[in-house]
Amino acid sequence: MRRFSRFLFFIVCANLASCTLPDQVDQAVANDPPVVTLTVDRTTLQVGDTLRLALHVADPTLKSGMVDFKDGNVVGWENLNRVLDTTLLHCFKSVGSYDITGVFTDGNKKTTERLGVQVSHSSPTVTIFPNRTALSIGDTLKVTIHAADVTLSDGNVAFGDGTMITFSNLSRVVDTTVDHVYSYQGAYVVTATFSNGYNSRSASFSIAPSGHYFSLSLSVGMMWRFSYRFSSDVPPSAVSDSQGGTHVWRTISSVVLGQDTSFTVQQIRNDTRHLLFPSNNQYVDTTYNISDTLEFPILVSHGYIQFNWPLHYGMRTDTVPNHAFVPRYPYYATQIGGGATATYDDKVGPLEYSYDFSTIHSISSSEHMTLVAFTKP
């Protein structure tokens, strides 16, 4: 019996001696795959948004790995330590569902973790600001516009009176200022709308330009320079006439007539005329220069101004209100039945004369004078 007890004690001791204690230095480590954790700040975002991805990887023999965003962008690591803690920032430029994948290995085993995000179309950022909130017709409104988007494509600014400015082939950001002058008093909504090709966004403000008092002050020494063109075509008679050049007006003197003032205006004309007409069974085609000077009056009273326009077929006279409330800018003077108009500004005076006429028989006539420069003493 004593021999059996000694034998059993020997076996137990032998087995204990063959076991490795937990705190022994050469303890064998279990070969588990790396621990990989992917965390994002959001799983739904828009094109152009920045995604923040937190990455944690741990393994006693960590070797290498990578994160694939599935949009063509891959971030990789080699020669890693036991723990990798980092944050990646990424911007998706296309719409879709992306299965972000992280793959890390310790040389023997690897761990694959996936995390899905949904990317949708963004909407542009749009702001619009006026330089003033109150103005009159004829005043210049300045509008500052900002629009931004990763895929910004086009846009427009509508002033509510039929005027629209368009933008195309845009880059990511638009910062600009545009000017506009209202012709009629009223209430308008100014709207800026921009698109990225998929979504659009608008911003707007309201403006109500009022009418104003037309009050033009003339003086000796004022100068107006007009571009001039005239044409007439009468096919039945085979007569064609065209003329163009520069007409310069200058106030050279004034005289007081009671409560009114009469200004003498000198016009210097430098034109080229081309005339084609039949004569003695053949066509005469001639071109020559016209350089001459004439004088005409402009009469100014407290309540009105009488302007004269020396034109191809004679003198045209317009009576324009002075020191009077007008509901539109510029002031239009139209001759009944003639179809011709002249426009006036209360800071400059005459701006433009325009006349166009045509028939079903191709008979036509037109005459235009447009102000290109104005100076005053």
C-alpha cells in the first residue's frame, strides 16, 4: 500500500513539473486574429461632406493593413506596431452606397471589418445681399452673391422685372457682385438660384424702388457724343441709302428768356454715306464723307425741357417734364404714329433716339443715335 501511494505521488509531481506556469517567460501566446474597429461620425452624408473615420487595430504581432473607401481611394500601412489608433478624413465625390472595408493581418491571420455609408447629392450653399434696402428708379442696385458646391454647375440671378443674369460652367465657388437699374417703380423679389446638376437652391430678398423727380440741370460747356447710323432701302425704286458716324453736341451759349433759359447747342457731324440708286439705265454707287456743323436750341423751364434732335428727315422736338415726378427710368418720349422713341436721363439728358420701320414689301428705314460719352464742366 505504501508503494502505491509513493507511485501516485510521483506521477502527480511529474505532471505538475511538465506544465508551464502562467507567469512563465516562454509562455505560448494564442494566435488570435487582429482586433479591428471602424467608427464613423455619420453613415449618411452628401457629396462634398467630410467623413471622419476612427480606426482602432490591436494585435501582439500586427504587421500590415489597409482601409478601402470603395471609391478608388485606399489607405495602407506596413511595419505596424501592436496598436494602431488613427483618424481618417475622406470626401466622397459621387453619389452611392459605399461599403468601407478595413483589412489587417498579423502575418498569419487577418481580420476584415466593413461599415456602410450612404452618399446623396448635396444642395448648393447660396446667399444674396443688396447694398441698400431703399432706392429709386434710376439708382444702381448692387447685389453680392455667394454660391458654393463641390459640383457647382450653373445658376442665375433674376431681378423680378424680367431681367436675368445667367452663369454657366462654374467652378466650386462663385463670389461676385452684379449691378441692376430698375426702370419702373414697384415691388420686386430678387432671387439667386444655383445648381450642381442634381439639386438646386435659391436665396432671395425683396426690394421696392420708388419713382423719382426728373430734374435736369443744363450748363454751358456740356458735351454729348453719339454714335449715329441711318439706313433706308426701297426695293421697288432700287434706292439704298446708309450713313453712319459720330455726332457731337456741345452747349456753347445760353440766354435767359423771362423765367426760361434757352441753350444754343452746336452739333459737329462726321459721317460716311453710301448711296446706291439708278440713273440713266445704270446704277450709281457712291460713297462720300459728311462733315458739317449746325446749331439748334434746347429750352429749359421750371416745369419742362424742350429737346431737339437733328435727324435725317428733319428736326424732332420732345417735351420732357422737369422738376416732376416720373414713374419710370429712363424717361421715354414717344411720337404718336411715328414709332420713334427717345430716352432721357435726369443726370445726363438725351441718351438715345431709335426709329425702325418696315413693310411687307421689304421697304425699310431705321435711324439710331446712342450716347457713348458725356462730359460737363
